[in-house]
Amino acid sequence: MAKSPEDEHPKKAFGWAARDSSGLLSPFKFSRRATGENDVAFKVLYCGMCHSDIHMVKNEWGDSISLLREIVGEVTEVGSKVQKFKVGDRVGFGCMVDSCRSCDNCKVDLENHCPKMILTYSVKHYDGTITYGGYSDCMVAEERFIVRIPDSLPLDAAAPLLCAGITVYSPMKHYGLDKPGLHVGVVGLGGLGHVAVKFAKAMGLKVTVISTSPNKEEEALKTLGADSFLVSRDQDQLKAAFGTMDGIIDTVSAQHPMMPLFSLLKTDGKIALVGLPEHPLEVPAVGLVKGRKTIGGSMIGGMKETQEMMDFAAKHKVKADIEVIAMDYVNTAVERILKSDVKYRFVIDIGNTLKPPS
């Protein structure tokens, strides 16, 4: 049996992971694969956290090994056939580290929809190695799946764009909700929602934040620059906004009624779902039939689009609002995420605070 790159030339590495049922992360040592001829190796400097981390920590998706994505750093080594990157470049990658390269999706730069897409965390790569995620000192990945981080973007605030950023940017582009002058609603003002507002404004859209929390109005209007704010439980506000929106980006991962959102759309309006509620949403047929409305979904983006998003963010000064934390604060951060006690993304300072386990 052929040995994997990990067996032949292991790269010693260390990080933190959820390795038992305690719900806590702890330090551990492991190995990365050797840097292949098409690979880029880089030192991890920052890694973002999102609610998916909670699922992994709690082992709610099963077989949790490690955490996670939104990883940025500096190139330390490149393979002999790498063309796009050199040592010292600022780079990162998000939720996927590989794909089959040959299916219909891969051929049109939709690697994120490849049936054999390899996640950045907790799965076996084609070569037999484990993708241990980003809470670690180093990463190795094929150059196709690496994104260049423009110099004008701070590395720490750029990290969440590799997940939250592309998750909201991609549906805006795909559903044609990126044309200046359109009116777009953003449901939810969390890690995804606040970045959606920023991208929408940078695209020249009129933006209404839709929330169940009246106390988020000032943040939406004064801090993030939204044009208006709508409390989704206020019938008078819903009535006043009836049929005014060209599209809605729905970022909410909790159960919520869809009919009020359909009522806000113009004829041929579109709702793009990017949140992942635990239970199925009820979608009344009448909400779709009246006005020829459309509801669809979206998840991250392909690598070409992810680089496009990052370049757009740099050009228009779009970055995530973050709280930078030390590695040993991560278990406290998990509890704070559960309480929605962060505006709006935690980012771990891996480069300065991750220490080798004893």
C-alpha cells in the first residue's frame, strides 16, 4: 500500500480541537501533509469563528475532529509548479480545500457545489490525510483553493470574509441583486447580516435591515449605513413596506415566518436563503404564486468568485466588524457566541497567542 504524504514527509503542527464529548477545545499535536508540487504552505496568523464552530465543538454534526475555516496568513513555502503565489504573500482560504476538479460544477468554477468537495475541517482528504482546520500554526493546500488577500485589507478583519463575506456576496451576484438602485432587504443583523449590509451599500443598493429586535435600529442605520430599518413583528411597518423590495438576503438560522418576507417583495422579487435553521421553514404557496416570487438558496462560492469578492472588498473598504481574541479564550468565546454576545465575529490571533502544547 502506498504511503500518504503525511507518512512520508510529515510537517509537525499543533493547534486546538474538539476531541471528546466535553464540548471544550484543547491543545493537541498532529501532522500536515508535505508541500506538493502544486501546494502552498502558509503560517496561520488569524482564524475567524462562526456559529458552525459551535456545531463542531458540541459534535452536533458527528465525527468532530477540528475547527475550522476563515483562515489567513503568510506563505512560507510553495511547490515547484505553483504560479500564483510566492513566499511572503498574504493568503487565506475558507470552507473548502479541494474538489474533484472534473465534474460539471468544477469545470465552471463552482467547486463549492462539487459532490466530492473536501471541507477544510474534519474530513479525509483524497490522499488520506485529515483536514484539521485553521485553529493551528500552519496550513497546506493546493494553490487553486488559496485566495490572495489584498494589501489594503487588514488580515484580521479579512478572515471572516472567507466565509461570511462570500456567503452573502455570492447570492447577490447570482440572483442579480447587485445592480445599483435596487432595493434589498437583509434579514438578521449578525455575522452574516452585517457584512451583507456593507456589501449591498458598496454595490450601490438601497438597504433595509429586517429584524425582530428594535434595539438594533441605531446600529443598522448609524453604524452600518443601512437606509432603513424594519421590525418584522410590527404589522404597521410591514404594511408600509409592502411590495417595495427587489430582493431579500435571509441570514437567519432560527425558525421564522416567511409570509411577511414575501409580502415585502415586488413582482418577480427574490429571497435568497443563506441561514440554516435547524427545522424546515414553512413556505406558503400563496407567497410564491402572488407576484411570481422566487425563493432560493446559496452557500459560499467557487474560488474564482471568492477572489472576486475579496478584491471587491478591498476596493470598497468592506471588512467584518470583529473582536480579536487569544487562543486560550476560545472556549469562553464559544459560550458568548451561543448568547449572541459578539459584534459581529470573533477572530483568533493565532500568530501571537497559539502556543505549542507541552
